[in-house]
Amino acid sequence: MINIDYLVRDLSLVRERSPLVHNITNYVAMNNSANALLAVGASPVMAHSLDEVAEMAGIASSLVINIGTLEAEWVKAMLIAGKTALDKHIPVVFDPVGAGATSYRSEVCTQIIEECKPSVIRGNASEIIALFNAGAKTKGVDSTNTSEAALHPAKALAGESGSIVVISGETDYITDGSTVEIVRNGNPMMAKVTGMGCTASAIVGAFIAVNPNFLEAATHAMFIMGIAGEIAARSSKGNGSLQINFLDTLFNIDEESIRKNIRL
Amino acid sequence: MINIDYLVRDLSLVRERSPLVHNITNYVAMNNSANALLAVGASPVMAHSLDEVAEMAGIASSLVINIGTLEAEWVKAMLIAGKTALDKHIPVVFDPVGAGATSYRSEVCTQIIEECKPSVIRGNASEIIALFNAGAKTKGVDSTNTSEAALHPAKALAGESGSIVVISGETDYITDGSTVEIVRNGNPMMAKVTGMGCTASAIVGAFIAVNPNFLEAATHAMFIMGIAGEIAARSSKGNGSLQINFLDTLFNIDEESIRKNIRL
Amino acid sequence: MINIDYLVRDLSLVRERSPLVHNITNYVAMNNSANALLAVGASPVMAHSLDEVAEMAGIASSLVINIGTLEAEWVKAMLIAGKTALDKHIPVVFDPVGAGATSYRSEVCTQIIEECKPSVIRGNASEIIALFNAGAKTKGVDSTNTSEAALHPAKALAGESGSIVVISGETDYITDGSTVEIVRNGNPMMAKVTGMGCTASAIVGAFIAVNPNFLEAATHAMFIMGIAGEIAARSSKGNGSLQINFLDTLFNIDEESIRKNIRL
């Protein structure tokens, strides 16, 4: 069960410590992810060169690996950074964008999960189902399944991999394989803003940098995402303004707005 | 001549079917293109790796190739994806960003048009003139010609290539080499939003995915772009807010706003 | 000392001539940089392929090199473009993003400065200190030093390299090694918008394209940045709206708003 005091504490810790969150992410979501990390109080860095990726991962407080626009050289960099982080006990979030859409994506996902042992895996329902069941096909990068449908696969995946698994959707589920936390905050229009899932992974990266209880940290991050998205959607006419209002809301979110808007 | 009923029908089809539009596009416009496709109701995916590009193109409803920030490996991916699409009768839009600015761009354009036989080629006037006349030079990626000046080259290019050719500018012309459709909607401030032309190509990609009459589909897409841009510009103070208002308008555009704003 | 008449003249020249500014920059800031250049009246182009980078640099009015998301092939392109520009007397701005964060970044910075002899180097305080003192370490890409602390290093770096050095921060300093210009306009929230520093480098690129007195041109550009950011921040609730309002303000900035808001 979520404790709002701890959620507020984690948010404060992100703002006080401004953890360096190293992102190896996709071209579409880089700008959004960086701005969301700045809005929440973290310090983002994007770096993927084989000539520096281990060094950068080694000085970071957490690492976010996202395969949205993957290619061979980037995957090499992801594996080097991920293994460096693993060696140095730096927590890693893995975002398996489009898992199941092509066999290459599915193979890379398996390799990253096995070799980097991410602390948290965050995906939409279709991606989590595809990770669990290598035969499942997904359509591009948008989910065609409900979060509920992915709950069993998520628990099994968490059990097998040792990672916390986050399914994001209208309802978010966060599980370590046995306990399941539920986040009902959010707004359906968020799915119409590109990179919103990637942004969620980045925010999880900020929270696991300050709270070593990754189930709790990931749940807190998803509440912050959901609450900020829900508040922002109220004054948004479409996915353009939602993208902007979301950042503004994240920038200003505080204990009062959390307590007022959280759905428990 | 445009039939508004058919335009409204195509928009409805995009929203109902949510076609998967595979984009191999430039770094600058990826986020805009993805958000515009989501706003109009399509499902965007960005993928360029040689390890998956044929598979992704093969499951897509249409393919958008845009050379804005081209490089050798990406061009290989464009050609593989484009030829896969051609084999599978998946329609392709080609956006020859900066054609004529460097000889490399001009060569790549020729190769893509010859090998992928795009259903639609969409560019600004300078780019279309450069495609037609290999000797013409352009300044960077912004047009220095009027759309009218490109009309003859567009018709000749359409005749030679078998592609529908779209010249976008203050007035847009869409031609199959003989028929010419004209779109007068739009606003000059749109040229001050980076990637607006790339976004137009992406929206054409959504419409040719639901309407096999590509002249009609491309014309409908350009009307949607022009009408949304024109409405959005009314409440925009500069290119920042126009980028956002454009997405919001696209998100909400409907038969009523189309009928009220279309210039025939 | 700044002369407002000259500042206004340079802004008018950018708008009249619309100089082609060639950017080899990072994935995070490409969209922002392009939109900011369009807002101020310049014509941006992004190109990095080894197959065209020399040709593109050769037709540009200025070149902006930014290593935010550097990798080996891009660094090759930066060096080719930078040396082409040097040969053809085309001014170059260099943005040493994250200098000092990894040894690779520091080495690349040294190489670019030595081989391309940039007209202007623009960085935050930590980056400028790292360039001057190869042993200094920085945390990611955000500055942990005040601009004042970087003033001596900036002057020394300017003296050694022959470049104008710009330190941006709450107060900006612009120096040729002896003269120091000071820009006090701006707002702290600007540091929370990703790519704002990169945008400043791009705007410097637009101004050095029209004014060969690079100390003056860079100072003018930093005033435009600071004034636009300060005006925009007044109506911004967070880093989301600031990013958009900044572009709108830049789009509309004129002699009156400059005279009213400049801090001398």
C-alpha cells in the first residue's frame, strides 16, 4: 500500500539531490524526457557513444535504457552502460518500446534483460505481454491490450527476471511478482502524446535514484506521472497543449496537489 | 475537384482504423510528426535499423521516407524499407528535404524515386524544382521559390515518375501530371515552424493508408494541414504557440470546422 | 560597452538576410534550435553526413558545432565542417556540452578548438572551467559553478584560443580575453528548459553571420536570448510553457521591447 508521506519524501529527495539520470533513449522522446526530468528536479544527461558510455553510466545516479529507435551500435552502448551500472550497483530502468513488433526488438529485449538485470522494466500492456511470451506480436509501439490483460505476464516476468515490472495504461500496475501496486491516476489523452511512456520511464529513473526500495520508488514515480497528467489534461485542448501543461504541472507539483488529486 | 464528403470520410477512416504509419524521418521533425499522426488518429512508429526496417515496413499501412538528416546507413534503410513497401503494395510518401542543397541529397533523391517508386512525393517549391532539374541549386531547406514556379516541374516529375507530386507553400498544388488540385488553406507562419513540411508528409502518409486514390488522399491530407494550420494561427502569437495549437486543432478537427474553414 | 542601436541593427540584419545557419548539434536540442533560428529570422539547416557536410558548411553563412550527443562519426563530420568553414572564413560557434563529464568529451573539445579555431565558444561555467583546466570534472551537462567563477578561465581560454568566449548563466560574460561584456537579462527558469544553452549557441550563430565583430555579435545574441527569456518567463508557469513562450517572444522581439527590458 502506498504511503503518501513516502511519496512526498521521494519527490523532495529528487529535488534536493538532483540525481544525474543517464538516458540512452530514442530520438522521438529525448527532448520530452529531458524536460520532464528537469521539471521534476533531476539532472538529465543523454550520451550513447561507445567512447564514453561506460564512464557516463559510472558517474550517474541511475540509467534509463529505451529501445524506441534502436540500432546495432546503440544496442552495444546500452549493453555496456547497463553492465557498468550493474557492476556499480547503479539502478537501471528498461523501456522495451515496441517489443514484439519485430523479432529484432524482441531479441534485443531478451538480451538487455538477461545481461543488465534492470531494476525496473516499464512498458505498455502489449510490450509486457510480448516480453513474457516471445511469440506474441504487437502493432508498432501503441498498446492494443488492457493493462489487466498484462498483469499475469507482468508478475511472471518479475518473478523470472528479478525486476520490478510496471505496466502503464489507463490503470498502472507495479509488481515485484507477488505484491501489486495500482495507480489509477492519469488521463486517456496521455496516450496521444508521443513519448509519454518514455517519459514515465525517465521519471522512474529519477525516483529509483533516491529510493532503493524499487517497488515503492516506481510506484511513486507512476503516481507523479498520473497525477501530473490528470491535472494537466483538465486545461488541455489536445495532445499539443497536454505535452506542455504536463511539464508545467510536473514543475509545480507539491504535497498539496498530490494529496488533493491522488486516487487510492 | 475536391468533394468535402470524401475528405470527411477519409478523416473518419484514419480515426477508425488508426493505420500504422512507419516513418524513417529526420531528427528535427520526429517528435512533431509522431504527435501530428497521433492527433489525426493514426499510429506512428519510427524505426530505421537495418535489422528490422524491412519487417517493420512490411507490417505498416504506409511508409514515410524523409531525408532531412540523411546519412549513408539511413539511406540504406530507406531503400530497403521502400522496396519492401513497393513489393507489398504498401504506399510510400517521399519527402526530399533539401533536394538541390548538396549533390549528395540530389543523388539520394534520384535513387529513392527510381527504386522505391513512391506513391506521393511532397516538397516545397525549391525542392520540386531541384528534383525536376538536377542542376537547380537550393538554399538549405527553406524554399526560395513560389509554388506556382514549381507547377510545371511538378507536372513533369509526376509524369516521369508515376508519383503524385505535392508542392506545399502558400498555395499547395497536388498533381498526377495532368489533373491539378489546389489547396489555398494555410497561413504563412506555418513556414516558421520547423518540421511543418515533414509533418505534412506524415499526414499524407496517414491518408494514403486509407484511400488508394492517392491524388485524392494527398489532396485531403493537404486540406487538413492547411485548415488546421489556418485555425491554429488565429490564436498563435509566434511559431512556438503555433506548433502547439496546430496539434490541438488537428486533434479536434471535424466536419464542422472543415466545412466552415475550407477555401474552395 | 553595448550600443543598443547596433544590437537592433544586427537583429534587423538577421531578419533581412535570413542567413543560412548550418547546425551539427545534438538530438535533444535540434528542434528547439531550428525553431529559435526561424523565430529570430535565420534559416536553419541540420546536416551531418560525411557525404555532404563539407558542401553544406561551404554554402552556409555560419556553422554551429555542438557535442551534446556526440559519437565518433559525428565528430568526424564536425571536424570536416569546421575546417571547411575555417578555410572559407565562415564563422563557427562551438558549444562544448558536458566538457569535463567524460574524458572523451574533453579530448574532442580540445581537438575541435585546435583544428576548427571557432570564432565563439559558448558554454556554462562548469564547461568553460573544464575547457581551461583539463583536470576539472563536471557533473553531466548542468553547471555546478557560478559564471563569476569561470571568468578568469574564460579570459585565459579566449587569450589562448583566439576565440570569443561566452559563459552563460544567471549573468552572462562575453570576453575576447581582455574586454568583458556583461548580460544580466534572463531568468533562472531558463536553466530548466532542456537545450536552452544549445539554443543560445544557435542564436550566436545567427548574429556572427551578419556582424564580423564577433565580441559584439555574441554579446548582442546573448542580450536577445536574455531579454526574450526574461519576458517569456513572466507569463510561464513552468519549463513547458517557457519553451513555447520563449519562441513566441523571440518571434516578436523588436526595438521597443529590447529598449524597455534591457539591463545595462
